[in-house]
Amino acid sequence: MTQRMYPQLFSASIFFCLLGLILYPEEALNASSRGLDLWWTVVFPSLLPFFILSDLLPNATWTNYIGRLLEKVMKPLFRVSGQGAIVMILGFSSGFPVGAKMSVKLYNEGTISRADAQRLICYTNGASPIFIIGAIAAGLLQTPQVGLLLLLAHYAGNVIIGIVVGRLIRDRDNHENRPPPPVNHHTPPLGSALQSAVTTSVQQLLVIGGLIVFFSVISEVVIQFSLFDFPHTLLSSLSSFFSISPDWTTGFMLGVLEMSNGVANVAIAENDFIVRCVVILSIISFGGFCIHAQILSSIHQSPLSYRPFLYCRIVHSFLSPLLFLGCLYINERYNLSPSLLTQEASTFPTTSWFSDLLQIGHEYGPLITILSIVIAVRFLTKQRSTTTK
């Protein structure tokens, strides 16, 4: 039944989006411009170094030594090999979707098993620390000191999920549980390795840029067609049950589609500060379907499944807010930091460095993006001309 319905639903979605573009061209263009601006000023410059690094790391001999060193921690805790520590560190520090990208790369190279890669994808993808502490806490909520608490709840949720999926996702057969092949100490020339890393990373970031623009337009089309009315009614009823303002509901529904737009909308909602923090944590823990599409684009040529990642994101969207509320309860109970939710951003230095960083991104981000694309095209042209000779 599901297999017969999927093509019809997919076709209906395509024609629905096309109709929205025809009926609301100005709104769609504005949404597309916002998505493009977000991609080439912030997303591309911030993710490109991590993408290149994730491509180069498997060629570094130190990676294998670090993997063996951390095997004693990763194996009993997460049921993955020591190489998973590299994926976890890089994924946690850089944010979506670097964890998935590197998991697939290591699996394709035979460094980790299929089960290990499946487990890693479930918990090594999350919002980056600079996005949580800088963009959300200091920039949008204007309360920088809550950033560390948001970060702790978000990553603690991912660690708990990693421990659980390590027990739930089992090795199906001996082939999946195969040990990594013997380490090949042959390191490719730096020039060719760097060219390949830059070219691959830029191509993947172009796909991510297209997805960001696409989901920005989809969000606008959904709003114009008033498709949020029914879920808004349900969420408003939920708000009434808990005696809170329903102002957060629109931002939450936008965040289900595209994370950054939803978070920005919730941050200015007329709700209690704790309510806004809880909703924002839920949004970034789920990631939004734009992020999910980026994960799908990373794993689509591998045998890895998207379904476990989806289930884990749903669980994480409830788990991290609960951890946040638990931390607030402990803070209030033992009076650890009385000014945690009251100190204004104007008295905290975090705002200045984030504002400077954002200003640099807007000034130089497009230039970095264009230069990177030009360099990648040059590398691709050179590779193809070499191949044809």
C-alpha cells in the first residue's frame, strides 16, 4: 500500500509546489533570496573547512592511532570502533551534516562496518556549538549565558541516543561486523588529495545550497496556502492545556521544514523565555526536513538507511528539552547560577564576538563562496582533461 501511494504523493507534492510558484511568484522569489543569502554568507564559508577536513582525515596516519587509542571508550559506550571517535568529534564541532558525510566516507573505504556507520549517523549529527551559543543564545535570544546550557542539553541528548542505538542496531551478519582492513600507510600526494577534497566538498555544498533554497521556498508556499492552519489549531489546543501563549506554534511548524527560519521566528515569539528555549531545542534537535534532505543526499549512494536517523531525531526533539528542564530544576534547587536566565546580552562579551563574526560572514562569505566554486571548477576541468588524454 505504501509503495503504491509514494509515487502519487511525490507527484502531488511536485505539482503543489509548482502551483505555489505560479500563484505567488514574488513571495517565492523573496524566500529563495533569503535561502541563498543564508547559504553563501554563512553555511558555505562555515562548513567548507570541515568538509575538506573530513575528506583529508582518512588519509592521515594519525587518525588510525587516535582510533586505536579511543577504542576502549567508544566500544563499550557506543558499540562502535575507535574510528567513530573522529566522526563524533568532527560532527559535534561542525554540525549538520558532517557526521553523516564522514560516516559514509569511512564505510565506503572499509574503515568502519555498516552497523558502525548506521549508529554514528544517528547521533553524530547536530547543531554546531557556534550556532547554539552564538546565533541562538547571544544573537536571537539576547541571553548569551544560557548558550552553554542549551549546548549541554543538545549534546547530552545525542550522547544518550548514541548509547541506546549502540545496543539496538545490531550487526546482521559476519560481513557487517568485519574488522577494518589492514591500514594502508601510502599517503597520496598533498596536491591531488587537496584537489579531490575541495572538489568533492564544493559539489556537496552546492547540493546543500539547493536544498536550503528549495525548503525556504516550500515554507513560504505552505504559508501562502494556509496549510499551517490545522496543525496550528492542534498546537494551540496543546498550549491552552498547559496555559501558555500559542505564539510559538508558527515558528515551530516553520522549523519542522527549515530549522533556521523556525528558530528565528520562535526567538521573537511572545512567550516565556523558558518556553522559547524548550521549543528552539526541540527544533534544532529534530533538524527540520531541510537537514534531513541533506542527510539523505549524503547517504543515498550507500546501503545505509535513513529511517533510524529519523526515529532518533524525533526522540531527540523530546529528549533535549527534557534534559534542559532537568538542568534548570537542578540549578534552581541548588542555586548554582541565580542569574542564568536574567542577565542581558549587553553586559556579556559573547555578543560582540558573534556580531563581529556575523559581520565578517556577510562581508566576505559571498567572496569565499564564489572563489571556492571557481577553484573547484578549475580542479574538475583539470581532472577531466587529464583523464581524456
